[in-house]
Amino acid sequence: DNQYADWDAPWSPEDIPDDLFVAACLPCNFDNIPGAGDPGFFPEMFLFDFATMAALREQVTGQASRAPEAFTNDLRAKEETTAAYVQWLMNFDIGNMNSNLRVGLRYEKTDVTSSSLTPVPLWIDWVANNEFFVTYSGEQDFTTGEGDYDHWLPSIDWNISVRDDLIVRASYSQTIGRQAWDDIQGGQTLDQLVRITSGTGSTGDPGLEPLESKNYDISFEWYYGEGSYASVGYFRKDVDNYVAIATRASTPFDLPHPGQGEWFNECAGATGGDLSLIRECIFERYGDTEYVDVDAGTIQGVPGQDPPAVFNLSTPVAQNNVEIDGWEFAFQHLFGDSGFGFSANYTMVDADIAYDNNSTADQFAILGLSDSANIVGFYDKNGWIARLAWNWRDEFLANTNPGGQGQPNPTYTEEYQQLDAIVSYTFENGVTLFAEGFNLTDEYSRAVGRNPNMARYVTQTGPRYGLGVRWTY
């Protein structure tokens, strides 16, 4: 993407035809959300065709609206993994109960090389009231970091048929999970847009150890009829090396901030603090200096006079240990040989670390953890398959730093449910015709902050339908 800081400088209202903007009904786009019909809701919004606007801008300014030819961000990570695995199987009887034992051992070694394009920043331009942009030189190069790790990963699985219709299973394993690509990036990246208080950026560590998990599972399965069963299972995961993305204030490259220095303070005292008036004051008093361009509407930070800009860098710095456990319940019942049946499952999950809404400090918490359930009614016979599924997920913590703005504020995705369906028929030649629908009742999703009234966004996507054909040969 590209943002032209002075894109509107040569324009006047007469350059943009009024009929480019079309009034559209705003509540109509959110008709299934409570409050959309409230008289206090904005009744309409104005839309315009972006391609037409871009062509008009090019006609007036002589500049084409397009992405820059040179990358400002380019992250590259390479992982080379060597692995070996050995497994031993054994079947035996304990009394009159048949049992199976599977023991395995995996060795895995990973080498990580991560590179990041690092443009060289020159200064910060103040281009609008609360918009400051980092200006880069044409020079840029890749900084590269390396890391490696190796692990021995054992696993044991055991099951026993207590009765012909009752099976008990137990297992233990050690597993690893790769860290996110941006966590292992090999350099420091500054976001080009800076605000009057601070900027943002990120940095990573190619040497981050992966998640290491010790997994314990036990389950009981009762097969009480042909195709019918009920099961309950308990699981626990002890996870090490969980990465928390912390925000750390830094002054990389010591770039002077024009919104915090001597000229700013002087004009703030003379104008009362209004940012537009402060900019006009600086243009008037210091327009003849090399750091102020009145025609372009930009003000640069002055080295030695303005303090260096603070950037809140998101950094993977902390490694935490977390215990996650829960219960899984499943049930399926077939109604004889009719082809009709239904299934249901419910998962309860919890962790020993939770986000504290009463604290404004940086916190570590597990994202995306929530209970879930599904109920499915189905017909499966004579080539026909029909399924109607209700899917539900409880509220979960989605983010602790929304938008990368460096503020430790949580975002929760609220409880959500939807109804999906599919009908298909498979011919003897392997061709399957199907029709499917998702979110049939037009549900909407909602994300909030610390309080349910603190709405961050509400999304109503509408139902989706599809027709298709598959051929298995």
C-alpha cells in the first residue's frame, strides 16, 4: 500500500464532481443487529468508486495512485528440519481383556535463518495534525539472524477393551509448536505512520525456542449400538516457552520528533494548543528554514533541538509456562437402518492464566481459548447425505494489543453461533453433486474491550450458499 501525505494539496472542492459520491443506506447493511433501526443510528453513508477517484487524482496531480516499486517491509524466514522416528507396536491380553500398546520416539533438529529488509530512516515529517511520517533514504539492506534447536519427543498410546462395547484409552506425548513467523523475524521494523505521542514497530528473535508441550489424555468410549456411541475424555497440556508479545519503548535511530520540540512548544503557548494553529504558526515563523516546506505542508524534526521520537516496539521477550486442561464429551446415535441420526459434542477448556481486566499493565494470556459445541442432524443412505449443523463457540480473548498501537487493552470475541447445512448425492460413477449453505440465520459477530459496552467492531457477513460437483476416481 502507499499513502501520499500531500495527496490533496493541489485540490479544491470544485475538482471533485458531486455525483461521484452516492448516498447509501447505512442501517440496511446491519439489519440483523439490535439497534440498527434506532433513530439515533446514522441513516446513511456516502460511497464512491475508488478507481474513478484514483483516475481523477492522477488527472489533477499528475501522479498515479499505485503501490511503491520498492518494498519497505520484506520478512524472510527459512527453516531446515531433520527428523527421525522409531515406533514399536504390541498387542497382548490382560486377563480376558485385549490391549494395544504403541511406543514411539522422534528426534527433530531445526535450523532457522531469518532476514528482514531494513530501510534507513532519515527524518520524521509532520504532514497533518496527528500524522507524522518516517522518511527513508533510498538505501536498504537485509539484516539476518540465525537460531537452532533440537528435541527428543517420546509418545506412548495404550488402549484396553474392558468389554466388547467399552474401550479405555490413555496416552502421553511430548510435542513442539513453531513460533509465529513475525516472532522470529531477523530485524527491526518501524511503522511509517507516527503519532504525536509515539510510533510503533516490531522486532523478533530467530533464536526463539518452540513451544514445548507435555500432553496427557484419558478417555472412555461406550459403543452401545451399530454406529452409536458415547464418550468422555479428559486432557491436560503443560506448555513451556509460550511467547508473550510485550511492548517496549525505544528511540531507534534517534529521529527528532517535530511534534514535541522547541518550535512546537513555542507555538503551542502562542496559539492555545490547537494543532492546526500550531502548524500555521511554525510555517509563519520558520518557513524560511531547511526543516519547513510551506508549499508541501511538511515540518521536519530538527536534530539537536527536538527530542527523539519514541517507538513502542512489539517484541517477543517473555517465555511462560501454562497449564491447559479440559473435558470432551461426544455422542452419536443412529436410528436403526433408516439412515437418520444425530451427533453432538461439547468441549470445556481452561488455563491457569487469565487476563485481568482491572489491570492496565502488559499481561500474558492465552488467546483463542474457549468452550465450544456442535449438534448435527444427518441422513446418510443410498448415496444421499444431508446434514444440518448448529455450531457454537463461547467468548474468547482475541488480542491484547489491538491494531498494534502499543496499548495493553484486550479484545474479546463474544459468544457466537451459526447454522450450516449441506445436501449431496453421489452417483455410482463417483460424481457427487452438492448444495451447501453457511450461517443460514444471518448471525453477526461482535468484539468488545474490557466491558461489553466497549464495542470494537460488529460484523454481519450474511449467509453464504454454494453449488458444486466432485469426482472421485
